[in-house]
Amino acid sequence: MSGTCTGFIDASFLRAEGAKAIGQSPKGVRPDAQAVVGWFRSLTGKEALDQIFLRAYWYDSAFDPSHPSYVGQRSFFDAIALTPGLQLRLGHIAEGPSPLEQPIRRALESTATGLGMEPEVLLAEFDRHWRFRPNRQQKGVDTLIALDMVRLAGRSICETMVLIAGDRDFAEVVRASQDFGTRVLVATPKRSSVSREIAQLADEVIDITEAEVRQMLTPRPMYSGSGSG
């Protein structure tokens, strides 16, 4: 056995695409860090790869400490950080208004006017029964993955990298890592979730089987957090 292998996990990608692969809602599952590490160890021990698993980097996004969901999410991240074989890397969650809110409010105002009602009355009644979910976006995660991959490749830390992600934005990251002589494999629960650019650049695309996905994703506890935690 020669060489080492390092993993890079976009946790949101794994949860979203893994849930689709097993017919579940992404909101109903969460990644199991120990099972993911076990998958990497099994992968690197196979004859086709036959390398030493060095570690995996886990990328996710966190709420600001002032957010009501911070404490519950933090306990999940703390457990991940203590998982042998994993290093936790966190971006942040940016919240904004729902993109549906203004169009719906304008439609309600027009409806109220058409019915001869005061728009404020209809909107006030609407607000009593409906609350828009904030639009949440993951920020900084792709940048962390890109920086870590290129930094480790440039230092020849590992011979092989396994990336669990599929966004086309990683194309140049894969190319740059390969230019340093690192082999880059892309792993995914669904081949259709990997962009054409990534699939063409990767030295190999690895299928995460349905059985493996079911081990990696567990039912999500009912609490008010978000992201992959």
C-alpha cells in the first residue's frame, strides 16, 4: 500500500443528493459523520485504490451565535469535530427575505383593490395565518474547499483526493489540483448531480451506492436548526 488519500465533503451536497437517491426529503435526514469516515476507509482500502486514508475535511455552514437555532446546530457540529478522521470547516448561513414574499404581497394588494377592500386589512389577516420562511444561503463553503484542495495539492500532502460535490464551480479547483500531480476522484450518490465539466475533468467518478447512502444519512431529529446540522 502506498500513498495517502484525503476526502473533501460538501455536507449540504451529500445530504441533498443523497436524500434524493433514497427517495427522502433533505429536511428529513442528516449526515452521519462516523459512517462517512467508514466509507472513506473502505474506499481507500480497496485494491483499485489501495492507499492510506489520511483524513476527511467536512464543510458546512453555521448560523450566527445570535440565531435561535445556533445552540442546537452547534451541538451537532461539536460531535462532528470530535469524530476521528474528520476536520470540521465552517462557512456561514446568510438569511434574507423569501423571494416569494413581495410578489405575493403585491398580488394580495391587487386582489384587495379589485374586491373593494383596504389592502392593509387583507395583508394583516394574511399575516395572522402565514409566515414566510427566510431564504437561507450557504456562504464561504466553496471557497474553503477550493483553498484547502489547492493548498494540500501544492504541498503534495496526498496522492489522491476524493471530492463529494458536483458543482461546476469546482472545475478549476479540480484542474489546479491535478496540475500539482494530485489524482482527483469525484464521489456522488447521483451521477446526474455532477456537472458535465466536473465529470469530464475528474480522474474518476465514483458512485456512492444506495446502501452506502442509507448508512451515511440518518433520520433528522425534530428541532429548529437548518443547514446540514
